[in-house]
Amino acid sequence: MQTIVIILSILLFTAVGIIVATYLGKFKDSDADGIPDEIEEFVDEKTGEVKEIVKKFTRNKPGRKKKK
């Protein structure tokens, strides 16, 4: 239980640190939404990769109709 609390605390402090550094101008944020551009690009790339992997493993089975 304490391990989970420690891990979550580290993640929280890291997130707060990134947000504060973004507002202070340490990270580039062109659209001024509070999320650094580097993180947005990383997430966009990974979501694209995940969608490709899911598409590869989910296939249409013959004779079955799509659910509406």
C-alpha cells in the first residue's frame, strides 16, 4: 500500500513540476493550453501506433455483420 502511495506521489510531483515549468516558459507551449508541445507530440505518436496495433489484431471475421 505504501509503495502505491509513493509511486503516485512521485507522479503527482512530476506532473506539477512540468506544469509549473511550462508556465514559467521552460517548455515550449505554442497553443497555450498548459501542456508542453513535446508531450502532445509524444502522445499523438503513441496513440497512432496503438491504433495501428489494434487494427492489426482485430480483423473482420467472415460471415459476421458489424454491430450498429
